[in-house]
Amino acid sequence: MVNISLKQFLKMEIEVKRRIMYRKAKDLGFTHPSVVDCSQELDVLLNKYSKAS
């Protein structure tokens, strides 16, 4: 079983979400609702990461 910390897990999730957002922005434009939603999800992950001990 792999044992990773919450911060490590969140860091991986952040990188995945960031790549998805960039790909969507490239295809759809930065103001597309799907890109904005993805950006907001990334913000949530970043906030969780900054609050994780």
C-alpha cells in the first residue's frame, strides 16, 4: 500500500487539474465556462493545500 501525505496528494491533484485547465483554455479560450469552473476547482485545491499541515 502506498502511504502519501495529504499535502503530497493535494500537490498531485493540483498538477493534474492545472494541466486539464491549460488544455481546456487552449482549446476553448480562457473565458469559457468550462475553463472558469476548472479554475475555481483549482482554487479550492490550492486553498486546501495551503491549509494542510
